Amino acid sequence: MPALFSDDWMVDFGNAWNDEPALGDALAKIGFTSVIGYGFDGEETPRGAIKVENGYVTGAGAYAGEALNWDLRASAADWEKWCKGGLGMMALGLAYTTGKLKFKVGDYGAMIKNPAMAGPFIKSFSVMGTVARS
């Protein structure tokens, strides 16, 4: 099984994202297009990234230096916890305010105030949990 945020894991995550209507379809309605990096707190760069165009992942893999619209960081233990149990709106707010989930790039405040973005963002955590990893 691929390790969390490895090249193979990111490809599988991108496929799972596209298979989930609460992500792709919901974000397509608002024309969401971004490059999103995922990684571990304290590391220089994210480990993996996805390219989302009109709600759907069109590229995924190991981070290769591309410009990011979002760069999400947390400890390995927190990522594992959220992958296993998902993340609700209250838990997301707590994770952000306590510094467990960091947005190195991206505007958390704007995202959380927009239900068309916040719902799919929260859904992405449960989709992560569907991806096999070591």
C-alpha cells in the first residue's frame, strides 16, 4: 500500500475525489480550480499535490514544485486520525484554531465562510480515508 501523500497515494486520492459527487460535482458548480498541496507540519514543501479543474482532479502525484493555491499541513498522527474518522465542521474549526491544521497557502477564512467550498473541503477528509495506505 502506498504511503500517505506519496505519488501513488495522491493518484488514488485524485481518482477517489473524482468518484465522489459531493466533491467533483459540487465544486464544478462554482468553477473551483486550484492546485492543492498536502504535507506534514515542519517540512519545507508538501509531499503531494492535486490539480483541480472545474471541480475534478486532472493531475495528481508527488509535489514537483508547482505553484500552489492551497498548502495544507498537519502532523502525521493528525492526518491519520482525520483519514480514519473524517472531520466535521466543528472539528475543522478546532483543528485550525489550535494549529493542528495549517494553511501555509490559502485563505481558510474565505473558504469556511463559503458553504459551496466548506462542504466539499470537509468531504475531502472522508474521501482520504477511502484510499489505502501503509
